[in-house]
Amino acid sequence: QVQLVESGGGLVQAGGSLRLSCAASGMIFSLNAMGWYRQAPGKQRELVASITPAGSTAYADSVKGRFTISRDNAKNTVYVQMNSLKPEDTAVYYCATNWGGRPYWGQGTQVTVSS
């Protein structure tokens, strides 16, 4: 069974940085695209960043130049480095993937950016 476990969230002041990690198990990690999503209170969940098995990346316009997604296939882990954080980045952050034709989500990690 696929499991995704996020870590690294917390409270940070505006302008600060955090790095989120997502450890995956139960699948062949190196073969899978991975994504980071976020959901703020009262808003829909949105895709923040994604990375293909080959390492190609894509970002939401709102985080381009500030967030960097990466992966370590030896550790079955995907990261997102978040710099220059803004209060509007406050949300629960989830990692996600598809395996065997269905989506899988982690439990989420809270990121709160104070002004």
C-alpha cells in the first residue's frame, strides 16, 4: 500500500524559509511523478509544484522563483524548498502521486506564515 508522509511544516515569519519533505513507500518511487499541493482555509486545493521521474519541474505562478521542488530517489523522498514566504502561503501542504491508476495523498503538514 502506498504511503506518503509529509514533514517540515511550522510557523515562520514573512520572508523566511521552510523545507517540506515527503517520504514515500509502497511504490516504485523513481518511476512516479510527484506533486505538492496546498489548501488554505475556505479555498480549493491547488497544485504548487510537480516533478517528473526524469526531474522536470513545474510551478504555480504564485510560487515561481520562490519554491523549488526536488527528489531523492535513493531516499524515496520529494522535497519542496520554500523561500521568501508570504502570509498568503499559509495553508496545509500535501504531497501526492498516482500509482496503479489511483491518486494517493499524504496527511498534510501545516505551514503558517506570520506577517
